[in-house]
Amino acid sequence: MNAASLVDILVLGGGGREHALCWKLRQSARAGRLFCAPGNAGIAAVADCVDLAIADPDAVVAFAREHAIGLVVVGPEGPLVAGVVDALRTAGIAVFGPTAAAARLEGSKGFTKDLARAAGIPTAGFRRFASAADAHHYVAVHPLPVVVKADGLASGKGVTVAETNEEGLAALADINGPVVIEECLTGPEASLFVLTDGKTISVWPSAQDHKRAFDDDTGPNTGGMGVVSPAPRLTEALQARALAEIIEPTLKAMAAAGTPYTGVLYAGLMLTADGPKLIEYNCRFGDPECQALMLRLDSDLLDILLACAEGRLAEVTPKWSAEAAVTIVYAAMGYPGTPITGTVIDNIDGAEALGVEVFHAGTRRNTAGKLVAAGGRVLAISALGADVGEARSLAYAAIRKIRWHGGFYRRDIGKV
Ligand code: AMP
Ligand code: GLY
């Protein structure tokens, strides 16, 4: 491989998802310099962490030009909704992710619900309201449980499944701006991922997230406390239905509207008695789903993301490990409220010696060079195994090696 064919890469984001992406990109034979903005203490071991306003399209384009970046990979939704992909494309720089218009699938729940209704995509019944005040009466009398959602981006925390009308009204009182009220669906959840360049659809392994903060699915919703991949309840038949009834009509509708979708599309599904229904779309990899997927990917990630960015996705066929993956999130006390930060974390090496990957999310080095908690979700311990049970045992054995008094994790990730 000569130096000329190396690709310099910029990854935007600084969570566990971006650590997993950087870890995998670093393994690519064609990866040249790898920058990550802002990165974190774990990412610093595999990439140059840089200070950059990642949701400022001009700033990202300027950095990419200055460093002759050959591929930008956008981790979180903020830069997508802000139009970073549009600006990079206009500048002729290859980028993995959807345009701002396409990212409305995540940025506006109301947009997606309207699209689903128009295209006949199975999803929960709903009504949109311009403000919380407008929704007040509807929530007060809605049959229970009632689902109250902020229309815009809320990092997975803008949703309340209210068991009483009072609880629904309290959730409503916390929302500024437009609101979506939904019928409550029941059933196991599954996350389905596809990559698309607007022409080809590449179906990736599924995963099942654990959204609630505490064991047995209790406590508040979080960004995700742990994952198993593949999703145990998403059979091949259900996945085929979800692709035909949800994903394909969505991509068709986006293309027909003149806003073709490119990048990774992540569908949150509820496997109801009537079949899979769409809960929401995300326009990015899930976190911590990505950590589990990267462990299972047996192909070169740079080749795949570059092919997707350049409209050549048909040329690559990712290979996947037949093994199952389990990822457990180690969060700081207080999360998903205000986390307690600054507490010292030790013996990650001891955990990794067992054969797991410990991806960092909210971590930094203090002035003494010690690793400390610096966010809500702090570490994502990820293990492979012959089946979910084996991966789970290994992940839990590893997490117990980590010495950290400021954190908590769920004990039931992947438990059957
Ligand atoms: P979202 O941010 O839209 O993925 O919602 C977060 C979580 O809220 C989902 O993973 C579900 O557990 C729950 N949820 C969202 N919408 C509904 C619904 N219509 N019915 C039941 N649960 C829901
Ligand atoms: N783990 C859920 C998400 O990334 O939205």
C-alpha cells in the first residue's frame, strides 16, 4: 500500500459510538491520519483528538480542507441536522451521513409520522400539536397509557410513556415547542440498521437496546444502557417484513421527495402482535448499538463507509461474525439526570485482558493523568461469544474488573 492511496479521516463526535468507529477505522489498511472531534480519553489512543465546532458546517469544511481529509464520518445527529453533510458535499469532500433534509427523519418526529402515514408504513397512531398548551386537553382525556414526545432532537430522553393522564400532563409541561402524542404500542423492541447510498441497501445486523436506566426495564429512559446483537426476537421473517413494509417505502418516499437518504438509517421497531411497527428513525448509528456492531464486523470499515459516501455501496459486501455481541454501559451515578463526574476509574486494562473491548464515552484525563468520569454514559464494555449467554458472561466478568466507585450498570443486559 503506498502512501498516496491512504485516506485521511475525520470522525465527528466523542462518545462510545465514535470510539468504536475510530477503533475499527484504525484497523483499515487504507487509513491514513485519523482525527476525531472532540474525541475522548479512549479515542486519544487511536486518533488525534481535535477541538472543532462539529455542528458548524463552515468550521468542519475548513478543517477538512486544511487537512486534506478524504472521508468525514458523522457520528451524532446534531451536525447532520445542522447541514454539515450538505456543506461538505458542496465542497466536494466525501462524507458518510445524510443531508439536513434527509436527517429530518430523526430531527422531526412529526415529519416522520406524516411520511409514515402517507406511505402506509405501520406505526403508532398519533396526533401532532404546535405546542404543549395545544395538546393539553388531548393528553388529559387520552386512553392510557399515553406516549408524549417532544417533536425535535432530545438524545433519546424526550419521550414519556405515561401511565396516568397526570403523568402525561407533567411530561407535557417539560416540553418547549411542538409535540407528538402517540398511542402506546407493546411488544419487544429491536433496532434495525441499513446503509444506503441512495441506490443500494445494505442490511446490517440487528441489535436490541435496553433503554431504561435500571434492571427489569425500570427507571427513566436513557440513551441506552446496554445492547445485544443480533436482536433475539427479530426473526428473519420479521426482519424481511420490516424491510419491505417500513424501510423500503421510507427510502422510496425520501427519494421521490427529492431528498434521497444516504448513510446509516436506524429504525427503532416494536414487534407487536400485528407485526413490526416503526417507533422512530435515527439517522446515525445507535450508541451503544454501534459498539456491538463494530465488534461483529469482519470487513474493512473504511472501504464500506467510503463506498457508501461515493455512491459505490454495491461494490462492497460486509462480512459479519456469526458470534453474538453484548455491550454493557457503565454510567456515572445520577445519569440520566445530572451525572456525578470527576471520579477516578481504574483497571480498564484488567478488564480488556479478558478479551473484551472497553469503549470510552464520557471520560477524560485529570491533571494528574488519571482517567476520570466526564459525562453520563462513561464506558461501554463489549464482548463477543458463541451465543448471547457466553458474550454476556464475558462482558460481566470484565466489567467487574473495573475499579470505579462513581458508576452503575444494569445487571440484566442480555438476560433471557
Ligand atoms: P424514541 O426516542 O422515540 O425511541 O422512544 C424511546 C423509547 O420510548 C422507545 O424505545 C420505546 O421504549 C418508548 N416508546 C416510544 N414510542 C412509543 C410508543 N408509541 N409506544 C410504546 N413505547 C414507545
Ligand atoms: N441507543 C439508542 C440510540 O442511539 O438512539
